Amino acid sequence: MRNSAIVSTALISFILLMAGCTPSGAGQYSQDPEANLDQTVIVNDQQLPAAAVEEATELAKAYKLAEYEVDYVEDLESGEAYQNILEKIKPYLTDQYFERKVRDRSLLVIISNKQKVSLRPDNLQFDFRNQQEDIVSLNYKVDIIMFNADNKEQDRIPIEGQITVKRVNEQWLIQGDRAYGFDAVKCYVYDCQRVE
């Protein structure tokens, strides 16, 4: 009798698993966005509603779309291209991270100028990494498409990174962003061999 109960439990668990059901709080999301609203992500005994994680992800997406959209500008000396990007991304950033971005020069603006192309993001994807209280960390992947003057795709630059989103005064803002794979990107600025 006991063996049949174990077998039945195992069979039911297997069927539920094959149907895509997971235990509550397992951090798995349904493909249906509405189904995620009632879920809770639990990491390190901290809870954050899935809707909050979704809000943080949407903000990160809007930020990356704004940051990676670069129109070709012939004159870099005026600083206008840098200023345009800063104006586009400022609403998404904490004050501290914005100050850091002001000190940085966007490598993508330099690539756009040197290659005489406009840049647009494509295939932007985010994966939940972790969270602590009011901070959500996400991994991302994106292709930066280089368009020539005829608006034809010239090349793609794959980029991966981690982004940190923090709730400040009930608003989600980008606290940090670390992109990887920029060695290949630098070859668009400096004359070097790209490794495919």
C-alpha cells in the first residue's frame, strides 16, 4: 500500500512537471505575463513580487533601447552626440550612476562616427539574476546593428552584460550596468583583428 502511494505521488509530480507546473516561489515564470503578477520571487529569504521584477525589467529594457540607439554624427568635437545620449538616458538612472555616465564617453558614439553608421539594438533579452530587498539584478544580451547611410545592415555587435535596478522613492532606476565582450567592439574604433 505504501509503495503504491509513493508511486502515485511520483507519477503526479512527474505529470505536473511535464505540464510546466512548478512549486510556488520557485522563481519560474509562466509565458503568460498576467500569470506572473501573483508570483513571488524568493532569493536569500527576501521576497519581491514578480510584478516588481517585471517593472524593473521593463525599465532596464527602455534604458538599453535608449542607450544603444545612436544616430551617425560627423562632428564628435562639439560633444553634441554625447549630450544627446545623456539626455535620453538620464530619466532611467540614479543620480550617482548618471554622474558616472557623464564622465564616460560612449564607445558606441565613437564607433558610429568612425564607421559612419547609425546603431540600433536588436534581440534584447533579459534574464532574472537575483534580488535583494529593493534591488534587482538582471543578465542581458543584445545585438547592436550597424546601419550604413543607405540604411542597410552592415554588421552586428553581440553584447552581454549585467544590469542592476534599484527602487528609489517608489521608482525603479538603473544603479549600474556592466557590459562584457567589448574587446571585439573596440576593433571598430582601433585597427585590430576581430575574432569571430
